[in-house]
Amino acid sequence: MKLRRLSTREPGFDALLAALTRYEAAQDEAVESAVRAIVADVRRRGDAAVLEYTRRFDRIEARSLAELEVPRDALEAARAALPAAQTAALEEAAARVRRFHERQLAQSWDYAEDDGTTLGQRVTPLERVGLYVPGGKAAYPSSVLMNAIPAKVAGVRELVMVSPAPGGARSTLVLAAAALAGVDRVIAIGGAQAVAALAYGTESVPRVVKIVGPGNAYVAAAKRQVFGEVGIDMIAGPSEILVICDGGTDPRWIAMDLFAQAEHDEAAQAILVSPDGAFLDAVQAAITQLLPQMPRRAVIEASLAGRGALIQTRGLEEACEIANRVAPEHLELSVENPRALLAAIRNAGAIFLGRWSSEAVGDYCAGPNHVLPTSGTARFSSPLGVYDFQKRSSVIAVSRAGAARLGALAATLAEGEGLPAHARSAQMRTG
């Protein structure tokens, strides 16, 4: 297949780039309506509704949700059943993720003013969090680690994982990752009904304060609908990568980096930006050579045909400006001196520096979180981290001397806003 080829020199390039990178997650009204009914039903009937939908969608007959809870010994048995190589890989990845996220842990602080007034911030963990993990054919132990470990580092008291098991099929890898990451409870339910159960609570599923983790269109719609009742991590769009290369990297490596994102799904986006036209030709040749060998060829081909591109720029500086406009989920700076370009990058979810830094390593075991902003939202949002599982409370202790000075100041401002009770409340303490 041949990727579309764009150049910043061609007329109308800005419009072409905008059209290429625009992704509108059109909300399917049929999905939204179905989810709305499920959420309302679970809120009204609790366990009975969850069991009914589990029978219908996952083909599992259970008389109670207790039958669908995975006991702790089953989690540990899954961990013990893994081949040695998988166990070692999972444990090292978990250790690296934990070590990185421990550096994000925010601490409470305060300071004292001259009059004895003290001001500060108290940082506390969220009490209970729900983690959604896809099940059935999809098995994502890396998502378990990336969501559960930061929550536990933050000090979340209880982490409740829900994951569907269509036909009773459970992923040993996912259960092993849950055991390793310290998940407290695992319940084999999924879909919009699981999200609703976490958001509102049922007789058997505890109500959480935040829901994180990926899912299909029904799960995403449910998270959208319960937001406000609980917090959510984000509504993620298709996976994205933008590679900036100076032409010095093996074109086969770059082709495979593009494939690695494109194989997620047909709506994923993979873009290469380079000032070297001959290198773009070489990458196109590598794509043609390597694509027939890919087990997920059909998905990769559809993704690259629909949203992929090779873009030639006037230089690396212009390439960085394109990256800032796109604000990609993943950005590879595959150049000789990547740190020289880093200062020019303002918008990206994760930035991979140098020829040896493949995005795939970031997905699994580098340490930073792989839950990243997509669809241009890196312009204003950040990767998932420990800070998403902590909350901050302001602490204000006004001294008697401080009350006189601050009360007068507050009263003046309150009167200016036309709020006399505010002014009076502050003035009463001025002495």
C-alpha cells in the first residue's frame, strides 16, 4: 500500500493537515440510548439488573454477584501459573512503573505568616476507585499495571476491578497483573452495567469515587453519562503516533513504529514527518516490504489508508511546529540530537527521545504511564498519574491578629461585590 504524501510547501497544506488529524468521536445515539437505559436500570434494580445483563451479554449464568467475584487465592494462583518468562517480565514492568510513579507523590505542606496565620494544602488519597479492564478476547495486563499501581502509590484504600469474562473466559495474565499490582477486589462483570454499578453502588458492588480504565463504545458512553456522580480519567480516542525523523534512523524501524500504532484499530493514526524526501521514500519502501508479514495486516492497512501520512517539511523546526499543532498522544523525536528539539515541543502526551526509544517500550515497561491524552487533548491535559488518585484541600488557620487585617480586606472586597453578609461576617472578627 502507499501512504498519502503531503508537503508543507504545497498549497492548502494547513487545511489538509487539519482534515487528516481531525477526529470527531461522534456519539452514536443508538449506543447512548442503550447505555442510558442500562445505567438507569442498574441504578434502580442493583444486583438483579447487573446479573441480567451479564447473562445477556456475557453468557454467564450466576445466581448472585458473589459467584462472579474472583477470590484472592484465584488471583495468586493465576500469578503462580504464568510461565517464568512472563512472570519475570510482568514483575520487572511493575517495578519500573512503581518506581517512576513514586516520584509523583504529592505531599501536604503549610507555611506561617508573621501574624501567626498559617496556610497550607492537605493532600489525601481517593478512598475507593473502580478500574475497568476489557475482557474476553482482549487481554491487557499492561493496562492493569498502569492504572492500579499509581492508585496504590497514591494510597487509595480500596481498588475494585471489573472485567467481563464472556462465556466464563478469564485472562490469566490480567488476573496475575491484578494480584501483582495490589488490586483489592476483582468482579467478573463488564460493559455499561459494570460502570453503572461502580458509579452508583449495588448490594454487592461498592460505590466508588472515580472510574478509570479503557473500554469499548458502550463503556465510554457509560463513563460519560456517570461523570459528575463520579470522576473519570478521560474519554480516550484512537491511538496516535507522530514521528519526527532527520533521515538517520533505519527506515524499517520507523515503518514498524507506525505499524505498532496502526495495529490498534482502523481509526488509529500514524504520521511520519521529515525534511528528507529520500528518507520518506525509503520508509514507504519499508512499509511495502514489511506489511505483508504482519499478522494484523488488514487493520494496519485500513488505519494507514484512512489516517496515516508521510509529511515532508522544510526543516526540523517546522516539523516541531506541526507536532505542536497535532498534539499527538505519542511523539518520537528520532533524530541525532533529540534534546535540542525537546525545548520546541509544547504539546504531546509522551515524548520519546532518540533513535533507540520505541513507543512500544513506553506502552509496556519503560515506567511512565501509557494512559495518555488523545485527539489533540495533549494541548491541555496530561498522562494518568498518581496525582489523578489524590485530592487537595486548602487549610486556612487565621490568627486573631490576622483576622483584624484580613477581615477588613475581605469586607472591602465583599462590599464591592454587593455581598453585605460576607462583609459583616469578616468584620465581626476584626476586634
